[in-house]
Amino acid sequence: MERTSRREFLKDSLAVTLASSTGASTFVSAAEADAAVGPAVSTGMKKGVLLSMIPSTLSYADRFKMARDTGFEVVQAPTTADESTSEEIKKAADAASIRIDSVMNMDHWKDPLSSSDPAVVQRSLDGMKTSLHNAKLWGSDAVLLVPAVVDPQTSYQDAWTRSQAQIRTLIPLAQELGVVIAIEEVWNKFLLSPLEMASYIDEFQSRWIKAWFDVGNVVLYGYPQDWIHTLGKRIAKVHIKDFKHTGNSYEWVNLGDGDVDWPAVRQAFADIGYSGSAIVELKGGDEAYLRDLSQRVDRLVLGKS
């Protein structure tokens, strides 16, 4: 599933879920929260949100201010090729005293590094180089990368070898800029187990190649806590969302409304000593919605009552 399609599906399904709920059901009592999440576990993680989840009708300055005011500590911003816009984003984040923690690379789905077309691969490499330079400008320490896409034209083996070869060409720039390339597991028919993902990353033998772990993406075919324990110190960054599977259907749902075992996930992060960012990747919304999301992260991910 392409990232754009995945986001739209996520937006639509979560909107249906929220629309069918009463206002009271958005929040839970402290007792209900304690029963749902179990004992608190201190992880030291930084709570984050995607810039794209904050209303785009606002100025960048107001978007970063809203992120801060609703309780988020860091923001993930998308690849931005225009230099003046990149500078505007930096100034807005600085003014709001909130850190741009990482960059969401935007060209890896439509132009995958695993393509057999040199022109497609070059566009993908150019997009990653822009993302890495964005990260340097913004003071971020990681860029998210979907490494490959398996499709009828691209075998699993080709996706593995082609993407690794191209990523290796990016390592010198990542090292020069001091920015980690963080490989994310997504619905791309690739890296379908934590053992494969660990092996894929280890073969680079580089501190500049790490994992970007998405809690919700693996629920359909695995257990997030298992992935966390297996990937361990390879994990540089984390995306947070929830997923619900019922019979023959499934949907992205709000945090705490799906099948993710949050106490087990939180404990797994504590077990591996993870203290990086936990960035929510859900549909966007207004200030009240973002504030509720922030509180859900506190309760479910950070173990705060």
C-alpha cells in the first residue's frame, strides 16, 4: 500500500470510528485507564506528532505552537525541497521552542530504490539527499526511509539487493551530516518479520543505518512487543498508531481502541532501554483532538496516569 493511500485509509477509517462514538467515549476515567494499561513503566521517551496532523490552514508558527500547547515535545516534518519554506519551518519550530525530531522522506513510494529503472532510482536518491539536508538544517537526527517495494516487477531478492546497494551510496552523506537513515517496516511486502529486518539492517555494518519501528504496521501479521525485543538497540525512532482486526475486516483506530497490547509494548520498550521519540501517526485534527491524543500517549505509551 502506498503511503498516500495508507494515510487516506487511516484517515477515513478513524474518522468513521470517532464519528460513531459519543463525546464522552473519547475520554476515560482514571480508574478505567489504570485497568486498561496496567502498571506504569518509565521509558524516558519523547512524545511526538506529525506536522501533517496539525491543521494546514494555520501558519507554520501556529502549527508548531499548537503541537507544543497540546503537550507534544517533538515534531516530524516532511521532505521540503523549497529552501525558503525549509527556512520558514525552522524559524517556526525555533520560535515555538519545539524540536523537529526527524524527517519523513516523501519520494520512496512512487520512486522506490528497488526499481529497475535508473531514472526512478535517481529521483529516489535525490529525494533522500534533500531529506538528509532538511534534517541537518532543522537539527533532526534521523530520516525515515521505506527501503523497497516488492511488486510483480520486483522480486523479494531484487528488492533486498537493489535497495541495499543504493542505501550504501547514501551512508557517506548521512555520516557527514550526522543523520541516521531509519528503515521503516510498512505494507510493502518486504521485511515481513523482525528477524529479516534485523538482518537487513545488520548487513550494512553502519551506525548510520537503523530501524524506524511502527507499532501499528505489524499487528496484522505479528506482535509489536516481539518486534521491539528482536530489533532492540537497532530502533532509532518509533511511530505510534493502533489497529483493529475483526473477522474478515480491519481498520486503523485511535490509540487504545485496537488490538495493540499497550502494556506489553510499553514494557518491551523499557526492556530494551528505548528513550527516543514516539511519534503519533494518525489522522489530523483540531486542538481538542490533538490534546486527547497527547493524553492517550501519556497513558498508553509512557505509562502516566
